[in-house]
Amino acid sequence: MAPAERQATKAAGTETTRVRTWASRSAPLLIPAATAAALGLWGIKRQGSMWRDESVTYQVAHRSLSDIGSLLGNIDAVHGLYYLIMHGVFALWDGGLMALRAPSVIATVVAAAGVGALGRRLKGTRAGVLAGSAYPTIPMVQHFAQEGRSYALVSATVVWACYVFVRCIDNGSIRRWAAYTSLVVVAGWLHEFAILVLVAHAATLLVVGATRPAKQVWLIYAAASTVAVVPLAVVSVGQSDEQLGWLGGPALAMWLQFFAVSAAGLAMSCYGARATAARSTSPTARWALPSVALPLLVLPGGLLLTVSLLKPWYVDRYVLYSMAGLALLMGSAMDRLLSSVLSRSTRVRITACCLAAASLAALLPWALLIRSPESRKDDTVAVAKAVEAYAHRGDAVLFMPARRREWLLSAPAVYREIDDLALDITPAESGTLQGVERTAATIRSRMLHEDRIISLSDSVGQPLDPFPEEVVKRQTLKEHFERCARKKVHGAQISVYARPGQCD
């Protein structure tokens, strides 16, 4: 072979190697990101519905910065950074439901790419692709990928904090440790319970047998992260009675769900750890994947559940980021299963394909439900439309309880046409979410001056608030009015009351 030909062959081989290297590095990020984007954009408007928690985000983000600051001093400080981000989003693009949910979709895309990168580093390219692609298919992840709340953003930040953490274990530098600390702090300010990821990382350091200097360095940066989040924790704990007063202790169903998911993760950990075909780019070797993933899956939720026996704080979405641990274990198990299937007969391969198709078919009903209005507790858009159909300009309206005022706050065109009988100080002026209501005596007096009242209340069977203002609303309607009509909307009911004999 002539020297020129040898040189050309060598160059072609080098280029092929570069392409393969690029594909190996980018596939675990790009394929999961594309999967997450497709699932996130599918049905993102949820048939034009919006539930009350999203309504809070929408109307708070549309307040001025000074009004947001006043609110955070009274309640919802835990979501303060997220509200500021959403304020900026709506300032740039007031795109309704798309603008409300787009940041969560983007965050899920980023998180899926992070899971893929983490899986590749701990187990290999194929495991990374499978883990990252599995993450956005988890029903809980799909649910919050299309919700205008902070949890998807928290998850994305925590996932990349985990990735940088693994890099720091391998070869920590001041720059990497600073990046790790910054990500943990941002996650903590997006939601303070994100700081529980440090418990998972402490367990990982113990299991992988990290050197004493590495543990000491981690402890310094973990302490710095915790200190940086303490101001938010102090303020939000002071607000917890009002903000989390609706929570009870963890029910049996919560414990069963937690143990079932943890057991599944443990089983996949044991199965996937036996794989021999995958290659790892991390000096911590293949067995480190369950050492990172299993603590992430189990410890934050388990610790929060345990604390909730004394102080009810547990809600599964507060530790949504633990699903990244489940996805990593799923990717590891699927990697081993795929290696086993590829090395066997055609019949085994066909059977495996059929099982995979059946699994996807089983997930389809969940995916469809998640994208329907019925997947949330209520639908503020439907409530606003019902009120618009029933109410005349200037009609008296009661919210029963007062916190259901949220149903109309994100529909100002409807809300400003009615007379809110009980409201004394608006939400923005009072620095609250639903405003300040008048005294019970004043509410009763105003009701008795009306001939027709429209009430917005929870569905039948929901507990009734014992506060004097709520009791007087119910008693006055019962004693001095009769119900003329009632319309049930998802999670709510709108009733029209009039003086006896005046329904027509």
C-alpha cells in the first residue's frame, strides 16, 4: 500500500474513532433528552386545564417583585426562588399554560440528560441511554414534567449535583467541589427538602469506601451547602403550620408505596450489579451504580417519612428527585437483561420484545390519565367558565372556604365582574395567597343585604372548616336562602342561592 493510501486509511480510522467516541459520550444525553422532550410536549396543555397549585404559581408570578417579597415574608418562602424565576419567564413570554409548564418540561429534559450522563459514567454507554430514557417514562416524573410547580426544576438540579458528586469522588478539584456546592444550594433554595440528597451522598461515601481526605472534603462542602440553605429553612419552618397544616401523619398506603418502590429498587440493584458486559468510565467501577442510586432512591423519602411521624411534612413530590435513583437502577437492570437477550436465540429475543411492548402498553393508560384534567384535584379553568356562565355582572359571590378564591384569581376577567362578599384586603395588598376576609359578623351582615348569592365550594364529602367566618357563611345560607341550582365541576361545585321563593 502506498504511503498516501496508508495515510488516508489512518485518517479515516481516526475520524471513525472520533465519531464513535462522540456518539458514546453524547448518546446517553441526547437520546434521553429527546425522549423527555417528546413526552413533556405531548398533551402539555392538559386539555386546557389548570389546578389550584398551578394557579398559585400563575397569579403570584404575575405580581410585582415588591408584592412577591411581601408574600414570601408571610407564606410560601419555600417556593420563593421558583416564583422569581416564573416572574421572569412571564415577563419575557406571557404564554399562558405553555409558559407556565415549559420550565418544568425543560427541567425534565435536563434531568433526563443528567441521569443518562450519570449512568454512562457509572456503568457504561448503553446503561446510560437506558437509564436516562427510563427516567421521563416514570409516571410520577411525567406528572410533574407538565406541572407549573418547582419540583421538576429541583430534580434537574439534584441530578446534576449527583453527577458532579461522582466526578468529585473520582478526582475532586476545588472547581468541581464548588460546582457541587452551588448545585446543592440552588436545589435547596428551590425547595429546602432537596438538601436531603446530602444524606444519600454520605451513605454513598461510606459504601464505596472513599478515602478519609475525600470524606473530609465532602463534609466541608456539604456543611457549606447546608449553612447556605439555613436562612430559607428557618423562615419556612416558621410558616409550616399555615402552609403544611393540611397534612396528616404518613398513612399506611404511603409506607407501603415507599417500601414497594424501595424493594423494587433493591431487586434491580442486585440483578443489574451482576452485569459483566458494560464498561465504566469511572474509577469507582461498575458496582458503584447501586451505591449511588439506591441511597438516592431510599434515604431522602425514608428520612422525611420518619420525621413525619413527629411533624407531618411528607409529600411524595417533595422528594421527586429520588426517582432518578430508580431510573438508574432500571437502566442497570435493563442493560444486563439486554446483554442476556442478545446472546441467546431468536425466540428469546422475540419474547423479550413482546414483554417490552406489553410493558409500554401497560404504561399507556397512566400516560393518558396524567394528561387529563382528572389527574389533578380540581380544574380552575373549568370553575371560572362555570362561574362566568352562572354569574351576572356584580353578582355576590362567596368562597367556601376562603382558600378556594384561588379558583378565580387566575381568571381576572371573570373575577373582576363579581362582588366578592367576604373579601376585605386583596391577596397582593395583604401579602397573602388568598387575601384577608372580613369578620364573621360583617360577612353575615353583607349576605343579608343580598337577594342572590353564588357560592364556590369543595365537592360533597370534603371536611368543612371550623373557623367562625366559614361557619357563618354556611349558617346564613341555610337559614335565609334556598339553593336554586348547582353545577358540579371537577373538584368543585358552584351553587346559586336566592331568597325563599325567588329562585325563578
